[in-house]
Amino acid sequence: MAQGQSYYVPHEARWPLVGSIALTLMAVGFINFLHGASIGPFVLLVGAALMVTMMFGWFRSVIIESESGKYDAQVDRSFRWGMGWFIFSEVMFFAAFFGALYYARLHSVPWLAGEGNNAMTHALLWPEFEATWPLLTLPASEGFDLAKGIVPAWGLPALNTMILLTSGVTITIAHWGLLKARRSQLILGLVATVALGFLFLGIQISEYAHAWQDLNLTLGSGIYGSTFYMLTGFHGAHVTIGAIILTVILFRAMAGHFSHENHFAFEAAAWYWHFVDVVWLGLFVFVYWL
Amino acid sequence: MSIQITGHQWKWKYDYLDEGIGFFSNLAPSSREVIEGDPRSVENYLLEVDEPLVVPVDTRIRFLITANDVIHAWWVPDLGWKQDAIPGFVNDAWTEISEPGIYRGQCAELCGKDHGFMPIEVHAVSQADYRAWVTERQEAAAALLASADREWSQNELMERGKKIYDTTCIACHQANGQGMPPVFPAIAGSPVATGPIDQHMELVLNGVPGSAMQAFGPQLSDVDVAAVMTYQRNAFGNDTGDLIQPSDVKDAR
Amino acid sequence: MSTTTVTADDLGHDAHHDEHPKGITRWLFTTNHKDIGTLYLWFSLLMFFTGGAMALMIRLELFQPGLQFVDPHFFNQLTTMHGLIMVFGAVMPAWVGLANWMIPMMIGAPDMALPRMNNWSFWILPFAFTMLLSTWFMEGGAPAAGWTMYAPLSTTFAENSADFLIFSVHLLGISSIMGAINVAATILNMRAPGMTWLKMPLFVWSWLITAFLLVAVMPVLAGAVTMMLMDRHFGTSFFDAAGGGDPVLFQHVFWFFGHPEVYIMILPAFGVISEIMPTFARKPLFGYTAMVYATASIAFLSFIVWLHHMFTVGAPLAAELFFMYATMLIAVPTGVKVFNWVATMWRGAMTFETPMLFAIAFVFLFTIGGLSGLMLAIVPSDMQYHDTYFVVAHFHYVLVPGAVFALMAATYYWLPKWTGNMYDERLGQIHFWLSAISVNLLFFPMHFVGLAGMPRRIPDYALQFADFNRFTSIGGFLFGLSQLMFVYVVIKCVRGGAKATDEVWEGSHGLEWTLSSPPPYHSFATPPTVK
Ligand code: HEA
Ligand code: HEA
Ligand code: CUA
Ligand SMILES: [Cu+2]
């Protein structure tokens, strides 16, 4: 019970308000873009720029406070709880989309083809329709981009699985380096993780290009395309965020930040990375493979 | 017997699958006229329709319930259930009515502006009366089909057109043809209803995708389309003097 | 549990408690849990009146048959916005505000665990609601598909304002999730030494569980509205059968959020009642541990009952039965709570100050709402009751004399602590009686019109419903006017009045009463020790 240790409460916070303004501008800009107003993209960009500024500013204050020793063990625990609950909320966000996939595959598509007590749905409304998964022929074809095929699991997706799993190992190696005060191991581990992260993204992008252009598999290809792109797309967005976070952590590690007992930011990034990894495993199994 | 019930914004369509009869059922004009007036002056305010669903007693009836646009729900309290009408899916429910009489109900799922104005009226009649009604219906349908080939007079078209307008179009374009801008445009002075006939025809037959203006081609007969267009082009001070014949509609389809 | 000394460090100032920034920037930039709590509470009151004004317009139109004041499309906008604003703008922020004010004081902490984020949680709200309310002035008007925004009425068939709804829901979700994370981290990490799990005040317990619910379901709502957005603008077919989707999928996702959401609005109320009852009965709470477990059971069950909102969509029979029984099970833990409150009062030395009056009314009137909920849970009955005013009666009983009365009780209970002044007891009692009588006049007849077959969300009705609707409308106006009195009492108390003691109430118990009234700017600079 060291004397003078204190729970740090910042004096005032200016960045949150900036963040709120940025979020609002982004939302309003995006809506106007959707409605075809020419001002939309501009407002969206201003909002996004403000958002980036806010992140820089906010994290900068936190890093300065952390490095100047204002945070005690209790503050550190608050951060840990906060990050843990945040990741839980992300899990639930993905759960909504996995739920939609489950519902489409096991309920709505078979029902449209007459399963359960839905014989009349099939007979009256969609007499031609047959349930298959992946769903390439839809109940109605008008107004949809009919896909010619899907991305097979055991090609690029399997490779991507290997890449992400490996990156889970490299970040653990980096963590060991940090715990054992081996800075070069920390940095090399992080470099490898970041590289694998961006490699994953590159492969994902080429896979998308192939699917969209060659296979005509788009968001408008019915429920298969909808769930495929929503799940992999949100996952890809999370990988991007995670890779950016890890890059920041890498630069901080190179600048000499973190000690073996005070490195919450590193661990938070690692937790986040593992979370992204686990989501991918779910995707690989339920979206690509089964 | 099986009756397909299809919810539309904001009316019900009943198709007797075994008899080949099908018709729309709208809020009765008697109710609609007094909504902003004195509702207490009419009987069964908001619970009466222009064309009730007629069914025989002591017969097991299967209802196949679906919708054309948004979700509705078909509900007659005395039948003991309500069932959502979901676009793209068919829900079924059944009943067997033993007491002849009139059973009333309402749409029970928010379906847009006139959700409160799409009532249900079921007439349960004896089996003999039901047969008679079916025959009458089938004959009337045949007669209408036949009449599509002849020339219709201005008066005939206007009269029938007003009837169609007052049941089918009135919910959006209003009794005085003023609509409810900006969402529902006026017919009075409308550039479409006073402009080229083929564009007007195209709009009525195929609707405006992505708006509440549905395609009336599949809903209305040639005679009805001709009549309602003639009415729109000559009522509300539009006075174009145009006459549209059922045969014109047939050609345009 | 923490063993470090916890002292507030007000950077730049020496840790002198009553010094804080002045003017508008105090509120814009504050990291102080009490300031943020105050912001939340005033904001919620403002939204209560905004949503209430819409409710009164609804009641005005429904006063008699026929359309007199608004057109049907506008009516749907009123209903939709009333529901959204009351739920997301009035009740939820009010509970977060109370959590901010009370939890650090109840667990012996200097502030919330993540003070900067706390500021952000609040300051998203005014922006989100400005965005939502601005839709009133748009072409085509505000969202009109109900607060449940069922597809495809909210997607293919909606006005442009639906996009503003979608993004304001995203913002509200971000705000709620951050608020909940903060509460959870505070409770898990900031308790004073000695405050073990089963010594935590029940308000704190119920908020911990509420925070869990929030973090679990707000992202699901975000997912639901995201799918809406995609269907509207990017050609997906989540809710379109023609592409293999299903409009009902939206309802599943929405209600997976929606049912826990209703407990998010009521669990903190349970906590408040459990604080107030012992104080005015001058007896410890009956069955503390059972209360904790009951709350946790309700939260758990809330995840497996969502289909009870969708009994008429045509789900398989086995599913309907499962969800029916799961729903009915919730009556058991809730019953435990109700009976424990009654047992707490049993043979207590009771006095009936305003907070206690509201708390007792809560127990009775919430139970009425709970029992009608149970009737709704029965599948064949719900085939009749669903989407009628009976449902409207049910949820207003649990929400208005339920959640809102509990909020009023909490306000009267802690107002002297917050301001240092006693509120005007006589006016408080008048406010209570006016509210309690008019709220029943307002909502009780809704049961009758519902059972008689009046659908909800209609701007006009058949003649047989006229009489009861007239009573309801009169009750609505009386109830609305009575709330002006509440505002008056609160403002009067903030501005002055008889000084309150630190304990405020004779039977008060708990750490918050050991602080001065009003409490210091930073609650517990040094942590108290809980025996
Ligand atoms: C605070 C909010 C709140 C709360 C606490 C509840 C609590 C409950 N609700 Fe309610 N509900 C809503 C808010 C809430 N609800 C809302 C907003 C809607 C409508 C949404 C919309 O469509 O817009 C709704 C709709 C709704 C429906 C759907 C109706 C329909 O649309 O057809 C159903 C059906 O099962 C239901 C059931 C219940 C049940 C069983 C409880 C139970 O938790 C109640 C338990 C309590 C008790 C039973 C009383 C106390 C117990 C005792 C005294 C013990 C003795 C009693 C027995 C053992 C029987 N609710
Ligand atoms: C916590 C939530 C909450 C609260 C507190 C309330 C409070 C009230 N509600 Fe609401 N209600 C809902 C949640 C809530 N409601 C929901 C979720 C729906 C479903 C929406 C949907 O179907 O989508 C609903 C639907 C609903 C309907 C059904 C509408 C329909 O189906 O078409 C009605 C009808 O009477 C109604 C009435 C009222 C009334 C009279 C109050 C009163 O308690 C309000 C009290 C009034 C005031 C507090 C106003 C005070 C103001 C003044 C005195 C003047 C103000 C002046 C200025 C602002 C300048 N509500
Ligand atoms: Cu159709 Cu409501
Ligand atoms: Cu529920």
C-alpha cells in the first residue's frame, strides 16, 4: 500500500466532444452520399479526418500519461476490464451476422423451398425454387446478380487461415520477448505479425476481386452474397483496424515504450488480434467450408 | 376449400383457389367519406368493406396468407387467431364457422399510412347461398371479360372509373384528387394524368418501383384500367376530354 | 480487490474537493461522475417531455373517433418517435445518469473507472438525438415504421429519414456500450476494500447485470440496423424472400436485442426499489442474496424468450411452446423480488415520504404490468392480444408506473443528497397522488379496448372503442400536466430549501449517506473501509 499512489482522474477531456462531432459528420455525410447529394462525400471526409485527429489526440494524451507514470495498477485493471468488455461487444456484433447466416441456411432458404409447414409457400409463390447451399439460383431471378460460383474453402481461404494462425503465434513470441525484456524479439515478433496481417488483407482483396468480377458474386447475389460479404467484410475491416493498432504498437515498441510490467496497450492489441483470429476460424468453417 | 389472402397497402385481396374467383376488398366508401366528418353517422365505422369475403358455414376453410408489399396481419377476433401476412412466405390458418353472420376484423400489423383503414368483413352464409354467390360472381366475371371487347361510352367509363378510384386510388390520391404532397402527388393538374396517354397508361399498369405507387396492371381488369384512367383524365378539373377504351389497355399490356 | 490507496488526483489543482471549472466548459469537458450524471439526468428529463409531447398529440388525435388533428402518416411518425425517444432518450439515459451519480458513492470510489470515456458516452447523445429529431423537418417526415422498425416497411418502403434513424441508432449504441463498459469496470475494479460481492448494494448489483445485458445486446441491434442499411442501399437481400432472405429475420435479430432491452429498463428500477424499501421500512432488505440471484436469473432468461413478440409470424409450434414456457418462467424470479419487497415492508416501522410512496406504487403497478405480460406469454391468448392495445397497456404499466415511477422515487430519494436541500415534501406528495391516479386512468382502460379488439398503431378507431379512449386521453393529459409539477419540485430543490443532513433519511444505510450533502466533488478521495 504505497503512499501517494492515486487513481488517476484526468482534469478535463476535450477529445470526446471532437469525437462526437466527427461521428455525426461522418454519419450525416454518408447519408447524404447515399441520397446522392454532392456535399455528402465531402462531409464524410471531413468527419473522418476529424475522427483520425481525435484518435491521435486522445491516444497521445493517454500514452503521455502512461509513460509519465500517472497510471497505477488499479487504472491498468480498469483498462483491462474495459478492453475485455469491448471485445465481448464485438463478439456479439459478429454474432448477429452469424445468426443471420444460420437463419438463412437452416430456415429461410429451406422454407422457401417448402420445408416444414411451408409447402404452400413453395407451391403458391416459388414453385420452381429448390433449396441449395451455397444458394446460386434464387427464388426470383429478376433484379439480382446471379453468381456463377463461389470461393472454395481449400484455396486462398485455407491459406489465409494459416496466415492468421501463424500471426497468432508471432504475436505471442513478441509478448514473450516483452516479458523477458528482449526488445529485439518484441520488435521482430511485431513486425512479423503486422506483415502477416497485411498479407492476409492483400489475399482477401484479390479473392474479392476474383469473386466480384469473375464469379459475379456480389452483395446483390441474394442471401449467399449478402452473408458472405457482410461477414468477411466486417472481419476484414477488423483485421485492418487490428493491423493498424499493431503498427502503432510496433512504433511504440521501437520508441522504447512498454516495460515488462506496464504494457497494457500491447496486451490489448494482442487480445484484439486473437479475437479477430477466432472470428476468422468461425468464418472459415461456417462461411467457406461447410 | 382454400382461400388465398394477400395483404396489399392498404386493402386485402381474396382468391378462391378452387372457384377461380378473386377480388380486392377495400374500406367502404361510406366510412372513408366521414373520416374527417362525423364518424358517428355511419354504422360499422371503419369496419366495413366494399366487397366482403363470403364463405360457407360448416365448411373447413384453409386460409393461405401472404402479402404483396409489407407485412400485414389478418385478424378477425371471432375466429380466434391472427396471422401475419409476410411478403414472400405463405402462412396458413383455418376455420370452420358454424353460425351464419357477419364477422369483422382489421389489419393488425403496422403496414404504413393507412394501416388503420384496411378492415376485414367476413360474411358466413349457408352453403346454398354460397353456391349461388359463386355462380353470380363467375357470371359477372365472364360478362366483364366479354364487355372488354366493346366500345364504352364516356358516361359508363366515368361512372365505373369513379367507383374504382374511390376504392382503389383514394387512399393515396385523396377524394379531391389533391393527393398528399410531397409523398403522394395530386392527380388534379398532374402532368401525367393530363399528359400523353401512353405514359399515364404505363405508370398505372407498371407503377413506380420503389414507391407506394404499385403496379395496377395485375390488379385491375382492362375495363377497370380504362375506366379509372378516363376518370383521372376528366375529373378534378383535368378535363382533357380523352376516352380510353378497354381495348387500348389490352394493346398496351 | 484493491489494496491501493485511492486518492483523487485533480490534475493541476491540488486535490481540493470543491474546486471545479466554471461555465460551459465545465459541462462540455467534464470527467466528473457527478457532473456527467447530472447531464444525463437533465437530458433524459428533456427527452421525457419531448416524447411526452408526442404522446399527448397521439392522445389528442385518439380523443374521439375520426381524424381531427393529424393525418395518418404523421400519426405513425408520432408513434414511432414517441417509442424511440422514450426508450432510448428518456429511460435508458436516466438510468445511466443515476449509475454515474450513485455507483462511485455507493462502492466508495473516487470516480468512475474510465472518466474520459464517460464524457464521450454522454456527449454522443445530444448529437444522436439532434440527428433523429431533425427528421421531423425532412421531406417525407420522420421514420414511421414503429419503434420496432420492421422490414420491409423500414427498408424498401421507407422514406429517406430511415437512414437517419439507422445512424442515430448506431450512435446511441456506441454511447450505451461505452456507458455500460464504464459501469462494469467501475463496479469490478473500484470497490472500496472490504466491499465483497455480497456486500454490494442492490442498485450496484442490478446495474452490473444491466451493463452485461447492454454490452451483449446493443451490438446486436447495431447489426440489425446495419442489415437494414445494406438492404436499403447495397442490394443485399437479408429481409427479402426473393433473394432467399426473410422479413422475419429482422424481427428475430431485433427482438434478440429487444427483450433484454426491456429488462435493461427495469433491472435498475428493481435496484432502486430495493434501496428505498429498507430505508422507509427501517428494516434490512428481506432476502438480499435471493434478490441477487433473482436478478441474474431474469437476465439469463431474457436471452431465450424473444420469440414471444412474434407468436403470429408463423413459427414452428415447438418453438412457440419453448418460448412460451421460457417466458412464463421469468415470473418466478420476478415474483421472488416482489414478495421480498412486500416481506421487507411486513411489520416494518414504515413512514410514507414521497420516495416510499412511489416505491410502493411501483410494486403494485409493476405487478399489474407483469401479470398482463404473463397473459401475453400464453401462445393461444397472444394470438388475440398481439398488436392490440392490450400490449400497449402491458408495456406502459411496466414502463411508466414501473420504470418511470422508480426513476421518480430515486430522484426524490437522492435529491437531498445531491443538492444538500430537502425537496418540498408537500408538493412531492401531491405530485405522487396526481401521478398515481392519472396514470391508472391513462393506462388501465387500454386493457379493455385491447381485449375488445382495438389494434395498436392506428390513428382512428371504430365507434365501440370511443368511451374508453376518451378516459385514456383525459388521463394522459392529467398525467402529463402532473409531471410539470415534478420539474417544479426538482428545480425548487436545486435552488434552495431546508438543509439536508448527511444521512437525510432516518433509516438510510450505505456508503453514500456517509458523505456530506451535497457530497464533495470527488466522492471518496480516500477509500472507506467496509466492515
Ligand atoms: C420494462 C419493460 C418490460 C418488462 C419488465 C416486461 C416484462 C414482461 N413482459 Fe413485456 N413488453 C415490453 C416491456 C416489458 N415487459 C414492451 C415494451 C413490449 C412491447 C414491445 C412492442 O411490441 O412495441 C412488451 C411486450 C410483451 C410481449 C409481446 C406481446 C405481443 O406483442 O403480442 C409479451 C409476451 O409474452 C411480454 C411478456 C412479458 C412478461 C412475461 C414479462 C415478465 O417479466 C413479467 C414478470 C412479472 C410478474 C409476473 C409480476 C410479479 C410476479 C409476482 C407477483 C409473482 C406471482 C405471479 C405469478 C407466478 C404468475 N411482453
Ligand atoms: C419508457 C417508455 C414510455 C413512456 C414513459 C411512455 C409514456 C406514454 N405513452 Fe407510450 N409508448 C412507448 C413507450 C413509452 N410511453 C413505446 C415503446 C410505444 C410503442 C411505439 C410503437 O408502437 O412503435 C408507445 C406507444 C404509445 C401509444 C400507442 C400508440 C399507437 O399504438 O399508435 C400511446 C397511446 O396512447 C402512448 C401513450 C403514452 C402516454 C400518454 C404516455 C405518458 O406517460 C406521457 C406523459 C406525458 C408527458 C410527460 C408530457 C408532459 C408534457 C407536457 C405537459 C407539455 C409539454 C410541453 C412542451 C414539451 C413544450 N404510447
Ligand atoms: Cu395492413 Cu396494417
Ligand atoms: Cu419481451
